[in-house]
Amino acid sequence: MNKSELFKAAHQLVKAVIKAGDNYRVTFGACIKAVKEGFVKPVMSIADLVLSVGGKVWEQHGFKRIYMTVAQFNTVTGNQYTLNDAKNKIFYDFAANAILRSYNGKKPQVEVQY
């Protein structure tokens, strides 16, 4: 693992474990050590996770999104929503770095922010 991969993995780990009030520098140093010594495996990005459960990529007019079903959304987030796939459009938006849900074609609302 080169330094670039090490730092990317450490930053992903910090974002997953840091809490309000924690010092980012100290947490980052501990995460570098943990990744370097092999205590943790590199964390998969949310986009890769959505794609691994079967999400479909859509790109048009400068927008890039990954659409998913309710079952796929529940797998990614650990929720147990029982929504109608026909009325709910759930997608990961790269620009917002969030999973959004649009009900009956209305303005999308943020479900999970990363």
C-alpha cells in the first residue's frame, strides 16, 4: 500500500468513526496507524457500496446519480423501510454526497448525508 492509498483509507476511517468534539488530527493519526498495521481493512466508499448491491448509474446534463430500490436502500443503510418502489425514487447523488428520496415526483429530500 503506497502513501496515497494509506491516507485515503485513513481519511475514510476517520469519517466513519469521528464524533463531535473529537480532534481530527489525533483521530487521523490513530487511523493511519490502524490501517498501516492491518487492524482495519480499507473502507468501501458509499458509491461502491450502492453499486455492489445492484444500483444503476445515471448520468445526464451534468448530474451523476446511482438509483436503487427500497430493498437495496435498506441493505446499504440498515433501515427497514416498507416503501412503494413505484412512488419512491431513491438515489445516491454524487454532488450532494447523500442518498435522496423523491416521493411522487416531488423535490428530493435527504435521507442520509455522508
